[in-house]
Amino acid sequence: METQVTSKGRLILPHKARKALGLESSAMLAVELGEPGSVILRKKNAPGFFDRFVGLKAKAAPFASGDEAREAFRVAESFCPRSGR
């Protein structure tokens, strides 16, 4: 597969590559420099609800990531089950 870099530094990933990675419009890619003369593109996972929520909190937030927040909520629910359910 080949593609061309535009004057603005943009490039089009061929359909076959997008399909193989499951990329949709506005998907994020991580760009890494590989061996001399090569670039590595990796699909980045889109942040979930908790990741976006934690990102809005102050630096002193109790959770460093969405995963930590989810785990804390899961543990809390196991100690305090909802009544009537």
C-alpha cells in the first residue's frame, strides 16, 4: 500500500489499513518513530465515560484513571448493596 503526504503534512490511510484496524472517522492514532526511515502508527482507544470524567477533575483527584474509579465503585457497591434490588 502507498499514500502521499500533502503540502499540509496530511496523509490518507488506505481503506484496507483503516478496515484492518477498525478505524472510524476522528479515530486517534499514536505516532512513533521506528527504525531510521520508518514510522509506526497505532490505534488509540477512545476514552470512556469515567476517563473523561476523571480528566475533568482537579489534580488532587482521588482516582488517577477511569479504571481506578470503576474498580473503586465496584468495590463500594459490593460492600453497600442497594436495598430493594
